[in-house]
Amino acid sequence: MDKWKDLYRQKLVSAEEAAQLVQSGDNIVAPLSNGQPLGLINAVAQRIRAGNLRDITYVSGVDVRWFDLYHPDLVGKVTIDSGFVAPATRHGVGQGLFTYTPCRLGETVDMISRCRNLQISTMVVSPMDKHGFFSTGCNVDWGWEAAKVSNPRSIIVEVNDNMPRTYGNNQLHISEVGAVIENTIPLVELPFIPINEKDEKIGRFIADMIEDGSCIQIGIGSMPNSLANFLMGKKDLGIHSEMLTDSMVDLYEAGAINCSKKNFMPYKWVGSFALGTRKLYDFIDENPMVEMHSTKFVNDPYIIGKNDNMISVNGTMEVDLSGQCASESIGFTQYTGTGGQLDFVQGAWRSSGGKSFLTLYSTYTDKNGEIKSKIVPSLSNGIFTTVSRTEVQFVVTEFGVANLKGQNLRTRVKELIAIAHPDFRSWLEWEARKMNFIP
């Protein structure tokens, strides 16, 4: 223990000193959300602003807090490269000031290690244990394994006492680290999102199709929260999900989740990152039920498919009559990202008894106050397809569930029109005939 403490003291530096390890032209990679080191990145921004660094690329995603690196006066001096657009980067990406890398979350480690050169790997970690190990806690995602396999020039960790220590394959040893920063700040917590009547209808439709003993992957938002409410009476549910959420803790406390029926990694929650409230972070802290692993493992469709009765539930934004689902952009403007949606759609199909659901409201109101259908004859101009029509299984709106996998175009049109808003069904049928999808 004294040996590792001595090594820790030798490598402990200020954020400004650690930023000196960054050189012009470097690619810096950080994990998602709370895994991004605020102290270090702000110190790097100071060096760029002072003219001591140039041509830096910063790769991260799900940015939930503002960094000095995003300041307008650094545009052109640093490239902000997001793998999943979130509130802090959405405007910059939309305006072309930042950029976006299309990626599946399960392939991000390979994209970093095989498609790019990584000079600086950095992440937030829990305090070092007596064996000299840091845990990457609630943000393993792509950052940890990219650091392990990409041979960066330096790994810089920012120790935060609030970062939970988690089990699984997500640790770094002090001997692997080039510099240590200490910066204890609160983890970002997500606000509660209220549930509406449409969410409740969608949640009930899906819950009715989920059997006891299923293994679930759900995200965050009002619809997943609604679904969780309807799963409270289920038994023996398991967890294999890229993201762990507060609603899963609620289901555990209600007795619905125990992972006892999981045939792959039984009795274990398996996740890659956690984003929610302090309740969630405290729950996963040193909890032997919870294992956090890299997205290369958690999001591998082959690994996902090892779980029998795998249930995947994700949101989409627009569906056309052939079954294409666009889940990440509004026209040409990147709004979120592909994330793990396609990984889990494919993985659930590999699963014995698996089901994947893509959910959306049937309509939206445009900027002119006009109500429009989200089920459309063909995808809007410029919008990006996230899940191709060959992959989609179930699409759900507040009007029902459409079963598309393996169905011909005539059947798809019938299924999708049945779950569209009634005001748009005749129009959709007319358009389907014009496209010769139906006679």
C-alpha cells in the first residue's frame, strides 16, 4: 500500500501542470457525461487561449456540463468532436462550429484504436484503493478500454471523491497513469421528466409484451419512466443495458429486478455507464450486483444476444412506410446520435425470445403550430436513418404496436397506418398507393 501511495504522490499534479502534457496536434479522448474531467479540460482551454496549444481535437459525447473548451473564442483553435450530441454541444454541432462522428456505441473503442491516433486519454475516476487501482465508476463506456488498447502517449486521471467505485472490468492502475489530478465536484444529476398520457399508453403496450424473467435495456425520459411503472408487478427481471437509470433502481426496490433468471451473467446487472440522480450513483457504488464494462463488450450484438428474452426499448423521431427509423437528427441537424440503439436492436433479434421496440408519439407540432405526422411516406429531406428497415422489429405509438420484422411492404404499410394518428391515416394510404407499396 505504501508503494502505491508513494507513486500516487509522485504523479499528483495540478490541472495546469497536467495540461502541460498535451502537445499541439494531439487528439484527446474522454468518456461520456460525468466521465469528462472538468479541471483538466478547462486547463487545456486556458493553454489554447494563451496561444500555447493549437490543432487540438477533443473527442467525447453526452456532454452534460459546459467546458471552457466550448467557448466561442476557441472556435477554429480546437475541434470539438462529439460521438453523441447532447445539450452542451447541440448548438455548436448544429451551427457547424463543432463536429459529429457517426458511430455505433459498440464500435467506438475500435473506431478510436483503429481509425485514429490517440495521444491523450483522460477520465474521471474514483479514489485509488489499497491495491493501487482506480475505478472508472459510472462512466466506463468507451474511455476506459480506449485507454487500455490505443497506446496513448499519456493517461491522465482526475480523481473525484463523488465518483462511485464499481465492479466489473473498468479499473486503471496507478502504474499505468501519467498524471493524477484531484477535483472533487458534484456529479451531474438529471432532473425528473414528467410522464404524459401518451407515455402511459406506449408504456402499457410494451409492458404487456414483456414476460417475467426478461432481461431489459431501457434509456431515460418520460416514456422509459412510464414503462418502468408498468413493470413494477413483473418478476425476476434482469439488466443488460448500455445505460443504468434511476427507474431500474425503482424496479429493484419494488422486487421486480433480481437477475435470477438471466442465463448470461446471472445475478448481475451489466451496464456501461450510469446517468441519473445521486440515488443511482449511490446504488452502484461498491455494489457487487452491478458490473460495469466497456461498450465494446456491453453493446456487442453477439453478447447482447446471449441473454434470453432480451428486451430493448429506445426512442425514435420519424418512421417511414417502409420501416426506416430516424432517431438522431432533425433534417440535417444532428440532435443526438446513433448511440447503442442499433446495437441493441440487432442484439435483441439474436436473443432467444428477444424483442426490440422503437417508440415515438404519432404526431408533433411544427414551428408554425401545425400538427404533423411522425409516420411519413418517406423520411424527411436530410434526416439520417438510424435503424434500417431490415432491422426494425416493433414500432410503438400511443395508438398501438406495429410488427415489421420480416414483413413485406404491404403488411408494413398496414401495420404502420394502424398506429398512426387517425387524422393522417387516409393520407398515408393515398401516398402508399402512389409509391406502389399497396394496390
